[in-house]
Amino acid sequence: MSYFERTGPNTYRATHHVGGAWATNEQHIAPALGLMTHAVELDRDDRRDDRLAVGRLSYDILGTIPIDEVEVRVAVLRPGRTIELVEAVLAHDDRAAVRLRAWLMQTRPTAALEGTSLARIAPPEEMEEWDPTSVWPGGFIESAQVRRRQMEPGRASYWVRTPLPLVAGEDVSAVAGAAGLLDIANGMTVRAHPKDIAFPNVDLTAHFFAEPRGEWLGFDTTVSFGATGLGLTSSVIHDVHGPIGTASQVLTVRPS
């Protein structure tokens, strides 16, 4: 079992485990974002041997994707010895569905400077198990294991992990694995029930100052709705050692 199976050099077939939350016959975008990061890292390692680190992932979601075969193409937009800007495009039936721009950056020994004022969240073992299928349908949500501490509607800290590999039979980095979970943030602490209000995100941007370690990915999330149909889901991203970055998703808020 996995989210995707490779069918060619640049093509992958989605399994039913990517089934979406807004529509179960469409892909939940989260695994696809991880797949694109995996493709970027494979392309990087084919071209160079210094393993530039992923500093930023910025995705624009251009449309829905059926549970079917997709293609991912990668191109270097700004080559460099220590920093690169890389673009990946995920397409279905020759239609671009997601566009990613990733900054890849050289690592250096800065352990003596390590630190952040971002607040830590409680570890997974101190949070209660929570079943996200009580709010959302779909294969992806069903595959996720969640521990959550809810403060109020639209405000929670939680941990997420999945037992399923991103791509069958392939080694996937911790960053790509984490990227495949990031988009779950928009549904883990809703301000309004999705049966009453639709609030899909049209993008996701994540910044990392450390690579994730361990099987759990943590979130400290706040969801905000404005007065004119826009919204924002903002998260501080954690591993079990503490904060490692941030993620933001802009929302289109649509009352039924």
C-alpha cells in the first residue's frame, strides 16, 4: 500500500489512499505536494552530489486532480553553486494542476547559532488520539494518524503521521515525507463544519530552518476567516525536537 506507484520516468499512478476530503473521487492535494518534492530531490541528486537542502516550498494549486496517473516535470530556473531555484509542475492529461517553486540551499555548520523563539507544542504522547474522519471523508484522511489538543474552533496543536509510503518501493526523504502531510493543516481545526462552509486552499508555502526528524510531524495552527471571502491557515511546523519551520495556506471561504 502507498499513495503513488511509479509508472515511468516521470509518471505516477495515484492509489485510492489519496482520495480527497472535499470530493472523494479527486485527489487530496497533500500526497501530491510530497510527490513533487520527491521529484525535485531526485532531479537534484541526478545533477549534483552536494545535497542542497530544501529551504522553501511554494505551491500554487491550479485545479483539482482525479485519482489517476499524473506526470511531474522538473526544471532549474536559477542554477547556482550554493543556491538554486527549481520548478516542478504536476500535470494530469497534459493539464498543469500544481506548480511548485523550491529554493534549494547549501548547508553549513551553524550549530553554535542554533535557536528559535517559536514556542514548542506538547509531545505526541501527551495529546489525545483524534479521528479526523469524524469531520472529513476520503482515503487520505482515513490513512492519517492524528493526536490533537484543541483550544477552540480554528485553533489547535496536533501531530500527524502516516504508515503508508509516499511512492511504492522508493526511498523518500524526511522533507518529502513531511511535505506530503503539510496540506492536512487546513482540516485539522476547522472554524466551521465543511458541510456548512467550503474553505479550500489555493496555495501552500512552507519554509524550513531544519530538516524534520522522526515519524511524527507537529503543527501549531490558527485558522482565520476574513469578512470578504478570504481566509488563512497558518502553522508552525514541528518535529519531536521542536519547531522546524512554518506553513501558510490562503483560503477561498464559500458559505453554502
